[in-house]
Amino acid sequence: MKGGTGNIVIKNKKASHDYEFIEKFIAGIVLYGTEIKSIRLGKATIADSYCFFNNGELFIKGMHIAEYWWGNLNNHDPLRERKLLLTARELRKIERKIKESGLTIIVIKVFINARGLAKAEIAISRGKKEYDKRETLKRKDAAREMDRMRKV
């Protein structure tokens, strides 16, 4: 199953609208067998997920992975907390940064890499204010209009 699995990407589309990304990291995810099978089918959502520290380890909360259709009694809990795998240096760096007020860790996307492993792209981020969101939309509209004028 390694050949065509590298194209599964589950994105958090609201994240870039609601948050300003300060620093991004790629982390492995500890999953059960039925969870990775559901992710390979694209049956996961990360819209309301965030990360938190527990005893020096980083976990994802709010990530929903649908139960595997062919799973039996041993199927997984769809909303369980999942551990993220990062180096000790990265964990210390992240923990130091989120001690600042107003910073949080959110999941931007979950994907299957070329080796068939599930990875999560997380970001240390700061919530945008309403006027920041409007300013971002204005900039995007202006850039789109400029591109349109260049093509003509």
C-alpha cells in the first residue's frame, strides 16, 4: 500500500483564516490499526482539533477519525486523544513558546507520507482579531485582482 498512499491530505481550512502561524512542525501520530485504515480512506476531520501538553508529551484533542467500516469489536474510539511524536528538543521549544500568553498549538493538516506513515503538520499560532481577518481578505482580493489584470 506504499505506492499511492502519499496523496491523502486532510486539511484544517479554517486555521489560516482564524490564526496567524508563528512556527510549523511535522510530527508523527501514534495510531491504532483501524485508525490508519480510516485515514487512508480520508475519513478524518481536524476542524476543531488542538494540541496540549501532558507530562511533557504532546497530544491532539478533538481530532475525529471515523470508525473503520470493516472493524469489529476492537474498533477505535473516534475522539480519543492521540500522542504526537516529536524530538525532545522540539517538544521543549514548543512548550517554551506556548508559555507566552495568547499562543496555542493547532493542527493544520494530517497526511500520509511517501513511506505510508501518518504525519500531522502543527503550528504554534496566535488567534487573529476580527480586523486582522478583514485585512487578510482585502490583501487576497487585491492580489487576485492584480493577477487578473496581468493576464489580460
